[in-house]
Amino acid sequence: MRETELYLGRPPHVANAGVGVHGVASRTDVFRLPELWQLHLYQYEAELVVDGTPHIVRPGRVSLVPPGTTVRFRYQGRSEHLYAHLRIPAVGPSRTVPVVQDAGPELPTLTDLLLSAIAAVPRTPERTGAEIWTALWRIAHLTPDTERPGPGPHPAVTAAIVYIEGRLAGPLTVPAVAQAAGVSHNHLTRLFKAATDDTVVGYIRRRRLDRAHHLLRASTLSIPAVAASVGIPDLQAFNKACRRELGASPRALRGESATTAS
């Protein structure tokens, strides 16, 4: 497995960040960015070759490719990932990390960090850099697969979580999640409960409110925009959900951030 040296002494400069959509016009892509690192968080299965070294891309994996490296993707169809192109100063502490690795239990956190970074690109690039810097620290300290206790979750559970994480802003149903995971509704329900000790619906509800809490405290998005970004556009329903799950109204939760900052 190929590895790279990641420096963490200063925040990166983010040249670009967003949601990449590939595999539509062509089933293959070749990239080489002479001066920029490529950070990808995947929601699909594909083949990836990094300077001649093959890797398997699957939902929940993250890749960090150094500048000047040629990467070749072979997609199976429409494929979406979160990405950032970075300049990383070679100063401060460093850590050797795999070019491709599983996000494991860090997947929801990394997803939130990248989505927050992407949302901040137009108006607050400094925040984008801070969010990506935090993501890099977490990526640098991911637990290798070989050191994780016991077998990982069933692939259908991982696929379901990746599908949910990428679509929290829109409507989500258990049948749709099960279809994306390639199993029946009932089978996913059993697998999900065994792996997470939660129902699919409960996980969706918790993750929506976790993300809302993060955005209310850490972003300048309006409360209606936060509500819409977590799939609860009805403000009355959003207010009730925040009070029920987080113990306070959206306005009060945002006020906690201001109080802490002062």
C-alpha cells in the first residue's frame, strides 16, 4: 500500500472544494495536479491507480494524494465524492499515512467537516482552511484496519451510512437506503441494529440533528438555511426537533456559540 508524508504544522490553503460528479460522460478519468494535494471522501466503488499502484475505492474510504501524482479512476457509473484541492506547507509535525484508507468510525465527522468546508468556500475561505485542517489531523490519526478490534460492519451497513451521510439534506426513506445498500428493507434493519444499536430512522434523525448543532454553532448560515441543509425545511418541525433532541431552540443553540466565543 502506498503511503505519503503529511505535514500538519499550519492550516492548508484550499484552492478548491466541492462535490465531484464523475462517471457520467466517461467511465475513466486521469488527473495530475502539479502543485496541489487531492483529498477525496468517497461514496461509490471504483478502481483507482496512483502512480501505477492500484487501490480499491469503496464507500467510506478517504484518499490523500500528494502533488504531482498521476491518478486514474475507472468508475462503475455515476459517482460522487467530496473533495478539496490543497496546498499543504511542509512545516511542523508530520505523519506517514496511507494514500487510501477507510474512514471507519470517523466517517460522519469527516463528512461534516468537508461539507462545512465546502459551504464556507464562497465567503469565508479561512473557515474552509480550518475545517480541512481539522479533517487532515483526523485523517492522519485514523486507526488502521489491522488494528481495529473484530470484524468491521457488514458492507451493506457501511454503504447505507455513506448513502445517508451524502443525502441528509434531502428526503430519506428506509427502502431507498436499503436499495442503495443492495439488501432488503428488513435485512438492512437487522444488520443496522446489530452494527449501530440504532434503527435506520433513528440514525438519520440523530445525524441530522448532530449536523444541525454543528452548523448552528460553527457556521454563519441562517437558521432556515441550516434547517434546509439537514432535510428539515419546516421551521416549526426543526424547532421542535432541536428542543426534543438537543434540549434548546435553534436560536438558543446558536447563542451558545457566541457566549463561548466571548
